[in-house]
Amino acid sequence: MASTTPRLVALDGLRFAAAAAVLLYHFVAVNHHAWGGRTSDVMPGVQQVAAFGSFGVQLFFVISGFVILMTAWGRDVRGFVASRAGRLFPAYWAAVLVTLVLLVVVEPGRRDVDLPQAVMNLTMVQRAFGIEDVEAVYWTLWSELRFYVLVGVLLAVGLTRGRLIAFVTLWPVAGAIATQTGSDLLANVLVAADAPLFAGGMVLYMLTREPRSPVLWLALGLDIALAAAHSGRIQAVRIENSTDLVLGPATYWTAIVLCFVVVAAATMTPLRRLSWGWPTALGALTYPLYLVHSSWGRWVIESVHTSLPGWATLALATATCLLLAVAIHRLVERPYGPRLRRALDRDLRRESSPPAPAPTPRAAQAEEPETAPSR
């Protein structure tokens, strides 16, 4: 039965907040030389706060688990594939091309990109072949894609309550075991580092349908604990490597728990009944903003930081990325996403239909006129 869940406006707002947090993390927390010196020296005291924007990625993954299960509910594999491809690829292709314009035309030599790398990046599976992303943030898309494959397999098997409960509990545990035993291939297939975040988001969606289920609450508790212990620790290491800030277990556990709390608040409290239009409008910019902000934002900072105060430079870089996101959303994502989804859905359903029987020689002959026309 198809889901009748209304649009969750607060969740749209959360998606944009997560993207904005990641943007600030990359602009004013990560130690890079776009500012002409150490990021921490440009705006003292800001790095310690902006560093927590890195957890916007984990918030994305929890939201994704919720939204993807909501999308898959009531769909078959063909519909799910068409829906995800239509949602992801038009904006992604545009973002890759926009980034290549920067790297090849606007500032050639900024980063070496050859033609095979550029072409493979258009597939979104370049990491499977050991090819570097043209934009560093694309690593999260590789995690998302593997998650979608697992959900597709679950749809092919059959999306039942029992199978879902088994999936959201056993999948993160299996991923953790694969990591601890050094089974790199299995850990990679199972998206081990992010599995409890996706699975926890899926449980939150199930809880919107069955809020009094003790089994689901226990599953959520397990996923949160695994996410905090495993995903949170990994993210703390990333933050330390990029900012020199050291986060203890209590800090990253709190950050991960808050990711789940805010998604639960947006989907399971009266906030789910919000009907404002602006969070949805901002949420529509989330994906393209995330895709283009890193290289273009740093390029703006490098170009103007010597002429403008730090906050003005940050504002200009953010505004530039927002304008790019608006352009991609309105000119590419909004018109072409639905078209691609419908085209793929029609084609996949046609391919799944049995082929029409070939006409027999007699039938073919019967279609011809019995006598040739006179000349």
C-alpha cells in the first residue's frame, strides 16, 4: 500500500540547515589556505563552533534513511530506481560540469583533472574503480548509492514489516563486525561506517506509522548506540585531521544523538504539521548547494579575502554558492528530474514486459496484399 505521509516541512528545513552547517565547516573550520593563512586565525573562536557543522553529514544520513524508506514504501524496484535516478542525476551532472568549469576554464591548474576522470565522475560510481572525485564532498554520494542498492535488494525480496525490522537491526551489526574483523570488502558493501545512521532513520519512519511499537524503539536505541560509537568516532577523527580539534567520546556521542533527536522532533511531534512554504523552498536547494559549495566557495574566498573583511568574504562566498544552487535547481533539477524519472519508469516497465511473439511466416505473408498492384 502506498504511503500517504504528507510533506514534512520541518524535515525540509533540517536538510537545508545540515547543508548550511557543512558549508560553514568547509569555509571557516577546515584548515586550508583559501584565507591566506590558517583558518583558525582568520575569525578567532569561530572554528571551534563551525567544526560541529561536520556532523551535518551524519544528520543528512539519518534524514536519508527516513526519506528513502518513505520513498520506497509502496513502490517496486523499478519505481524506486526511476525515482532515485531522477532525483540524483540531473543536478549531479550539472554540478560536475559546473565544477569542471572552475577547474578547467576559470582557474586551470587548481587541481589536475583529466578527461577519463571527468567522464567517470559523471557516473557517480567513480570510487568503485579507484578514480578520484572531482569534488571532495562526493564521497557521501558513494555512501548513499550503496545504501540505495541495499534498499533495492530489500524491495526485490519483498518489503514486509518483519524483514524491515531484521534489516535495520542486523545490517548495522553486520557492518560493525565486518569492520572489526578486517573484512574490508564486506564492510564496503554494507556501508559499515554509516549503516546505523541510515538504519536509524528508517526506524524513525517506521515509528511514525507505529509509535507504540517496543520492538522499533529497541531497534532505534541499538542504531543510535552503534551510530554514536562507530560513526561518531569516525567523524571525530575526520574533524581532528582537518581542524586539529580533538572531540572526546562524550562530545561526539552527544552530536550523533542530537542528529536523531532533531529528525524525530521534525517527524514525530506537532512540528510535522507545519505548513510554511519557505522551509520547503530552502530544502529544494539543499542538494545542489551541497554539490557545488566546496570548490566554488573556496575560490571566492581566495579571490576576495584580501579586499573584504572576513565576514563579508564569507557572506559573498555563501551567496555565490546559493546562486549556483538556485540556477541548478530551477534550470536543471526541477524541469529535467521529473522527465528523467518518468522516462526511466516507462522504459523499465517496458523492459519488464514479456516480448511480443514474432510473427510466423504465414502471418507475415498474410499482411501483404494477395496480388501485386498492376503497373
